Amino acid sequence: MLQLINTSSYVDDCAMWRSWGGGLEGFLADHGLDGVEAYLGDDWDDAQLSARHICGVHLRFWPAWLDFWRGDEAEVLRQFGSWENARLYYGADTPTGWLAVWRRNLAQAVAAGARYVVLHVAHVRQEETGHWRFSASDEEVVTATLELVRLLVQELPASVALLFENLWWPGLRLTQPRMAALLFDGLGRANAGIMLDTGHLMNTCQELRNEQEAVDYVLRTVDSLGIYASRVRGMHLHASLSGEYVRHSRRRDMKVSDVETLWKHVSAIDQHQPFGSKEAARLVQRIGPAYTVHEFIYSSLEEVSKKVTCQQAALAAGGLGELPWKQRGWSARMRASGAGVR
């Protein structure tokens, strides 16, 4: 199993890693990590984020895309206010132009030597994130995703795994095994699988109260996939116990009318917190992914270091490897900053 951290090719992120002793390579070594899963901007430069550290590439994601893909101009204009705003969002005026944006992103992944790429299977209009009354069904989103991917998959060498990520919005939530069947049977690509996002799956159940209940739920849900459970190839490992917030926000029919409100709201649902108990190890051991990505939201080296440290300690407490500082002689300064394990 390879252990990775999420990052991007954006200037601020690249500058942040350079301030660690030894740069990104030093951070990876100090935290027992093998590389990164990267989100690549249009201006990705190997000199800023070296391909030698890139194991996987998280492809671009547009949460609201189905209406644009279907050519529903009236609905697109309703959502964005003008066609210029829509063009800025999609990077194109038409679905055909949008496919070219996807193809450039896939070409970047290939140039970076990615072993896998990750594609979200979800659609949600902005206002639907507040009230959860969705305009599209899981089947509609999965079917449209198949239409899209069939037009793109020839850009991807057979050696590169295409991994579909679950969200809690309509699409591949993993709570309906027949959606996995529709996706994989309809695609017919051997080197395709699931990037199981543990926090996203937790977000589909607002009754979870602690990490043990959350891990039990994730494992039950994966088991329910039957033969498609073997398609889980990677894992975005993080915890999200946001049920109370979701119940409260849905009761008051939260209005999500601007980007800042949307970001705060979605971040409150999808918490991306590190596991703090040995339940993390139970989850990883049962699933057995080839790639485990410590996927967090962070704005500083100190923050991401503490979160990775906490989750690595949780894995070690469950018998999954040793702590990074025991493996690599990590400094006492950073060892002292690590969070304890419950």
C-alpha cells in the first residue's frame, strides 16, 4: 500500500512545501508518505510540482454540470445569470469545448506519469446543497457520467487506472449497489475502480456519532456492493461526523447564494478531519487499498503536519505500521506537535 497526501499545483501550495526542510520530498519522508495525489491547474509546471512525487491525479470537478451537458441553456442561465459566467465556470461555451478541457487535464495526468486518475461521479445545483431536494437522480448522473467518460477514455493509456470517487450528492454515493453495476458494466474498462472517500460516505448517514459507528457503516456499505466491492482500489482517508450540522441546516432550508457561503457550508458538511482512533487501521486493513490518500483541508504546513501525524498515529495504534518518526528518525520538535491517539 502506498500512502499519499493531497496537494495541488497552485502557486501558494507549491510555495508552502518549499518552506519545509527538504521541501516536499522532506515532508513526505518525515511523515512516512510515498508521494502525492495532485490536482493540476492549467499552468502545472514540473519545476514547481515534480512528476517524480505524483502518484495519482485528481481530475477537475464541476459540481453542477448535468444541465450544461444536456444543453439546457435556460437552466444554465438561471443558475449562472449570464452565459459569460457559465463560460468562466466551465472554461468553454459548449459541451464540445468542455470535452477539450477534460482532455487537456487527462493529458497532464499522463505527462505527470500518474498511476491513476480520480473522477467525481456527482452533480448538484448550488441551491440544492442547502435543502437537499435534488433535481437529478443517481441513475441520471451515473448515466450521463458514462456518456462523458466514453468520449474521454481513449485519452487514457490502459496502464493508468480510472478511479471513480463517491460523493454524497446524486451520482455514485455507493449506497445503491446497482449504481456501481450500471457504471462498471456500462464502461467495460478493465483498469477501472473506485476511489473510496470515507468522509463522503459518512456524509450519506447523519446518524453517525463516533468513529467506531462510522467505520462500521463504511464497511457495511462496501460489503453491500457485492462483487463490485473488489473494485475499491484506493481510499481518501478522513473522517466527517457532520450529521448534527446537516440536520440543522436542512431543517432551516439554508440559502446558499454566494461562493463564500457555499464553501463554508460544504466544508461544514465534508469536514476532512483526521481519524484519531485505531478505527482507522481497522478500516484500511479490511478494505486493503493499493493507495491510501491522507486527504485533508489545510492552509499551512503546521496544520497539515498535525493532521497527517494524528492519522498516522491512529493507523499505528491499530497495528498498521510504525509511527513515521520511529521509521525515519523524525525530529523531536515535530514529534512533540503530534496529536495523541484516543
